Amino acid sequence: MSEKTTPGPQAPGSNDAAEPAEMQVPGGVTSEAVASDVVLDTAGGQMPPSAVPAATQRRSRDRDGGGSVLHEIFTGNVMVSVLSVLLAIVLGGILMAVTNPKVATAAGYFFAQPGDLLTEVIRPYTALVQGSIFNWAGTDLGAQLYPITETLTVSTPLICAGLGVALAFRAGLFNIGAQGQIIFGALFGAYAGFAWHLPLGLHLLVVILAGLVGGAVWGGVVGLLKARTGAHEVIVTIMLNYIANFLLLFLLTTPAFQRKGSTNPISPFLDSTALFPELLGPQFRLHAGFLAAILATVVVWWLLNRSTIGFEFRAVGANPNAARTAGINVARSTILVMAIAGALAGLAGVAQVSGTEKYLSGGVAATIGFDAITVALLGRSTPWGTFFAGLLFGAFRAGGVAMQAQTQTPIDIVLVIQSLIVLFIAAPPLVRAIFGLNPRKKKTTTSGTPGPRTGGVKSGAAV
Amino acid sequence: MSATTQSPAGKQPGTGKGTGHASSDGRTVTPANATELVSWKTGIGLGLLAVLGTVLFGFLANTKSAGFRIAEARDPNASSAAAWVTLAVALAAVTYLGYRWISQRRKGRAVDRWIPAATIAAAVVLGLAALGVAGVEKITVPSMALGWIAAIVLLAAAGYSCFLTLQGRRTPGWVGGLFAVVFLVGFMIWIVAGGRDPEPSISLGGLMAGAVTLAVPLVFGSLSGVLCERAGVVNIAIEGQLLLGAFSAAVVATVSGNVYVGLISAAVAGALVSLVLALVSIKYLVNQIIVGVVLNVLISGLTSFLFSTLLTENPEQLNKPGRLQAIDIPFLADIPIIGPILFRQSLVGYLMYVAVIVIYVGLFHTKWGLRVRAVGEHPQAADTVGINVNRTRFVNVLMGGAIAGIGGSFFTLVSVDAFSKDMSGGRGYIALAAMIFGRWNPIGAFLASLLFGFADNLQSTITIIGSPVPSQFMAMLPYALTVIAVAGLVGRSRPPAADGIPYVKG
């Protein structure tokens, strides 16, 4: 066994800087586009593929590389995204159909009246739309528009946390820890909200700031551990999620956080000065936190695409070794990006305590932190993509509740559809294969010159 | 930083006194050791823990005594006979191992790596058997005095480590081992003495047996992780494999009316999750962590949905699997403490021991294992010598899934006899942690799982007797330990080099 021949992808310290990654040039050996993309993405088999495949970023830019615009649309990413959503919805429909006892009877005379079967499958989806976008059965305009405001409310924390996950993805970090960061943001924000009594305006700002700091601390710890010791962020974030959760549960039993006179582990209500103002009046839950989410999206967009540190983040994400060689302080970028990602998740926590829930409880983060991962993946880790993905999943969430109430279809189906969407989107070749859209061995690889394989050189001592 | 980035190989100058990490590294003797800078991390880490220990066990000690009940046997005659036999066997083992240890040292040869651990294990068994023979039912110790003794030992060990670091030498493994054991004992005594009763006590046998029971799914899950990651595929989907295994075991066992069929179906279900993982990540080259995370969500949603729609409608026909009964191995099951742990298990429990041994031997002592590890460490090299990298990975991921699936069946066939929503409760992630804590080694993963199971069980035990530590902090312990482990504060855990990187031939 030769174990020391290849430095680990995440080898800590400055070792890898000394020896620039010896690229395995794939040139011309394989003609399949997928393979070349992956080699590009993994820096020639030196690191795990990123969450945002290199192909995604490349294809959307150089359109000049042959193939018409029409072709691009049909095999491109937008098409894949749309098809993924469709496929997931169809599969979800099949699942609902199979498990619905009424469908079993309807299927009996399927050939006589295929419409009945379809109705049974479509009914939950109708309820889903009714519960998330527009309720045409509502009596007045308020009731009719209530679902869409509900969707926006539910989307708010999803978007904020999703942005945090997406930002970390772009820097090549898997931030599974949005859950813990949301909890910390909520913890800090809520404490500032109910323990301090400040004038209107200032109080909300302080609460938001406290939430940002809380999330940034919990995210920054991950970045620090990763940069200083090389600890893998996936493991650290998963563990910190649990630690944050238990810490929250513990704090809610202490006098500082528990509501006076309550035996339940819940905090006092936040001061009214600490709450996000309601946007459309008291009958809707929609609050100004949604505006904060839009603002956050703009800020992240600016950060990633227009600022120096954003460029550094992306460079580190694309290839840390190359970035280091180019003089970028990778450790600093890692810590910074995790802190910012944590702050965004912390904002989601603030949106929860200061907008939707108005107090702190053990379930404040629900499963937002995990949904945020799927949101970021669906949004392909771009700020606006994440924003719209957050809206879509918010609609699923809000509509799922209505669906469960109306048609007794368990809300868990939403989880299934969401995860299927992400699974399909993560594997464009799979979707293309299903729909027969695979480009037939088109242009050969675009990267590098055909050259001898150098990957095996260092392994001379192997075996 | 320079010393800490060293691979673990550098930490163990070939005396073989290393801790339980028996992978293929640890053989190399780095000649530059003498002049190298030694990291202060161990010294400082131990020092902080020692101070913590002194404060807790010494200054915050309770004046009460702490009692530890030894498991009470069912048949006193059988028990004492078993204890005598164990005593004899353990005595022989300790003598033989000790003789080998000393003779190897005298000849100046490196002591085989397994000997110290085996000797200590045999000595522990000897001690327990002696307790059984003497008919001791309960040990009561003064917590204050022992707390201070433990604190002093901890401080001394930390001081010794710092002294060695000053001299430019590395802290040997036994200091860390001693520190861990003393800390654990001191902690136990402190925790128990803090109970509500005037004379608080806990059942040591029950604590151990419960720990092993709780560890069963963790062990299977972490073994699944070891199999996959040694071949270079990150398996975050352990949680999903456990959950689908549990679900499938419950449903199939109920429908077929046979728990063993349920057990097999659990393995198939776990392998099915793995099939998706392997297909998407190996064939379609999607990032393995993404696939794992998404699969967990998918399985959680799918099983919850099916549970709500089908299983709750019709629990009698779909969710009443029956149980795998515990099987006593006659005579051996009567050995005090060890008996119930090792020899009073369900079929799944025995399968666990078999799986640990088979995978350990398979990975480190067979041609197959060498190939698997080659694929995980350096796929290009493995490919060059004619190993089919992606097929090896595919097969390993499938096997890993099947094993985790069997672990999942534990939930529905052994511990509770019905499926419920999200019943794996994040144990897949703890299994992942156990695998890392155990340094990608089956034995290490097994021991780490036991530690986590122990922490879990201790948490529920001390909630009952009442304790000075809030139960949430006890629940946090496995996760905090894992963070410390991956941050390299306790040794350095290094994943297989090609872990997570898809292999594209060419």
C-alpha cells in the first residue's frame, strides 16, 4: 500500500501549496461530455465534485461552442430543471395513486372511465395549488389571496438559509449546518427581542444584528475548524446541528429563557418593537422579513458577482490549490464564507422568531435547515436561483398543509417530491436519458490538450 | 502546524504501543522524529480536560457515596460455575499474553500491536470474573476521595505530557489511554454520587448491556460507512438505509408472518438505497454527499408517507412484525456482566459481532480487502494493476447498504415491534460519526459505537437517578466528541485519500 503518494483532497495546512496539484489531463481520451465535465470539476480527480458542477457554469456562458440556441434550450439546464420538476410531480402522483384506496377502486374500471383515476390523482395537487397560490373558492379577495401570502411567509426563512447554503457551496463547502445556524440566530435574536427593551426601530435592528452574529458565530466555528485543523465541514456541521439543538432545549429550561409561569420549554413573547412589521395588515402572516430576504438575495448576488471577496470565494470553490497559488488566503476565505453563510441562516432564524412565530421554542428551526440544502441545490447555488427555488419549496410547504387538511394526503409527499426534484437536477444526464435528450457524442472535450496521462506518475511506488 | 499535519503514521514510532488503530499505517518509523517540532495540542488538550476534571470531580464532588451494582444472575449456581470457568480462562489468557509481551520486549523486538489491548481486555475480564466468584453484588465507593485521586492522576498525566512536549518528545499512547480511563471512571463516580437518593447507585451490568443494545444499529451503520468509504464512496445515506431497512423489515415480516424474511428484506431494502447512491454517484458522477443528503430526505419522506397512508390504516396486516427473541447461549450467558452483553442477544446482535469480525479480517487480511483499500486510496494505481475500480465501489456500496439495512431491522424487530415515523432518529449520522471516530476501521467503529451507545444509555440512566449534569449535555457528548475527533485534538483521523472523488477512467 502506498498511502502517502497522493495528498488527501482536504489535507490541511500548507502542504498542498508546496506541490501544485498534478492535473490529470483527460484530453481526448473519452469523448463523453459527462466524463470531461467531471474531470474538470474534480480538478482531475483530486477533489470531490462541487455542488455546482463546472458544466453548469460553463454551458450557460459559452454558447458559441457549436449547437443552436434552440438546441441549447432543449438540452440545457433550464429544460433539465423543468423536466426534473415535472418528473418528480408525476412520480409523486403515482405514489399517491398507488396508496390511495379510492384509486384502487377507480383503477378497477380504469379502461371504462380513465377520468376517475386521473381525478383522484389530480385532486391533491389541486389542493396544493389552492393552498399555495390562489384559492378560487375563497369568499372575498382576502381569502383568495391568503395562500400566496402564506407561501411568501413560509419561503422567507427558506430563502435566507438557502442563500447561506448556496454561498458556501460556491466556495466549495458543504454547509449542512444551516439548521444549527438558524437555531443560533433565533437564540440570539429572540434573547435580544424579549430581554432588552429598546425604542421602536432600533430594537428590530438590534434583534436582526444579534441574529446575524449568532449565526455567524456558529458558522464561523466550522470555517475556523476547517481552516485550522482540516476537519471536514460536513461532519462538523452535522454534529454542530445536534449540539445547537440540545443547547436550545437546555436553555429553554433555564430561567433566562423560559417563559415566566410556564412549564413548557418556550420563551416569552418578543417585544412588539422587536417584531417585523406586518406588510398586509393583521389578517395575513406576511411580514417585512420577506423584504429582508429579497435584500439578502441582492446582497449575496452583489457579493458573489461584483465584489473581490466574492471572486475569492468562487476561486477557492473552483480549485483551492489554484486559488492558493494565485495568492488568495484560502483559510481566511473559508472562515469568512462560513461566517457569512451562518449569518444568512441566522437571518432565517430571526425571520422565524421575529416574524412568524414571535417566540422561541424547541421547534423554531423545524426542518428549514435541511430544506435549505435542497433549495440551494435546486437553485444551482446562484442567488436568484435560490430565491425562486425557495419560493417553490415555500409553496410546496404552504400548499402541503392545505392539501393534508383537504384531501388527507400526508404532507410527507412534499418531502418526496422535493428530494426527487433535487436528485434529478443533480444528475442532468439521468434526466436527459429518461427523456431521450442526450446529446449524441457531440463535440469532444473542451478542456486541455491531448496529452499523456500524468495521473499515474506519482503512483510509481504503488502496490 | 507543521507537526499536526503529519499523518498518523508519524505519531507512532514503531514500538507498537499505539492505540486501537490497526490500519495499514503505523508501521513507518519517521527518522526525522527526534528533531521535529512536537505539537502542543495533546498537552494543552489534556491539560484543559484535567482542569475540568479537577473542578468537577474534586471541587464540585458530592459527599455521598457512589454504588455500582453488578448484574444479578438468575441462577446462582450456574452463575458461580460460569464465573469460575471465566476466571480460569481469563487468568490463563492474561498470563500468556503478559508473558508474550514481556518476552518480546526483552528480546528488543517490537511488541505486536494487538498484545497490549488484548492483555488489558483479558485483565478486565479477570477482574469481573473475580467479582463474580467472590459473589460481590454491589461496589460502593466514597466519591469525594476517589474524585480527588482521579483529579490528581489526570493532572499528573497532563503534566507528564507537557513535560514530554517540552523535551521535544511525543506523548506515548498509554498516557492518553490512562487519561481516558481515569476520566471516565471519575466522571461515572461523580455522576452517580450526584443522584437524588441518599445512597445513589446504578446497575453496572444493566448499563453495559443497554449500551450494547443501543449500539447495535450504530455498529451496523458505521460498518456500512467503513465498507463504502474504504472503497472511496462517501456514504451519508446511512440514515436512509437504516430507516428503509426498519420499514421494510416491519412490513415484510408482518405480511409474510416470518421475522427472518423481514430481516432479509431489510438487507435488500438497505441495498436498494445503496443502489440509487451507487448509480447516481458512480455512474452519473454526482457529488456523493449531495446524493446521500437527498436520499435521506427522500427515504424519510417516503416511509413517513407510506406510514401515514398505509400502515396507520391497517396496522394489524402491515405493521405488526413480531420480535426476534433474545437467544441465550447456555452457560456463557451466566457470566457476570460480560455474559448478558455477549451471549444474551437477539440474532441481529450476534450478526453484529460476526459482521465486525468478518469485515475487519476481510478488509485488512485478505486480497479482496487490499484491493478495496487500494481503490479507496489510489484508484489510478488500482486501475493500473487491473482492478476494476468502479465495479469494486459498486459492490462495496451495495454490501454496505445491505449491512446498514440489517441494522435498521433492529428498530422494528428487536427494540420496538412496530414501525413509526423517522424512527431511526438521526442514528445514521451518529453512525457516521462513529466511523470517523473509529478512524475508518471496523474495530474502531465498533468501539466508537459502543462509546456512543454507552453515552446514550448513561444519559437515560442518569435522568432516572437525577444528576448534576443536565441531560441535554449528556446527549450532546457523542457529537462534541466527534467534533473534537475530526478537529484532530485526539489523534488525527484521516479519511481514505480518494474518499468522495468519482473515478473516471482515462
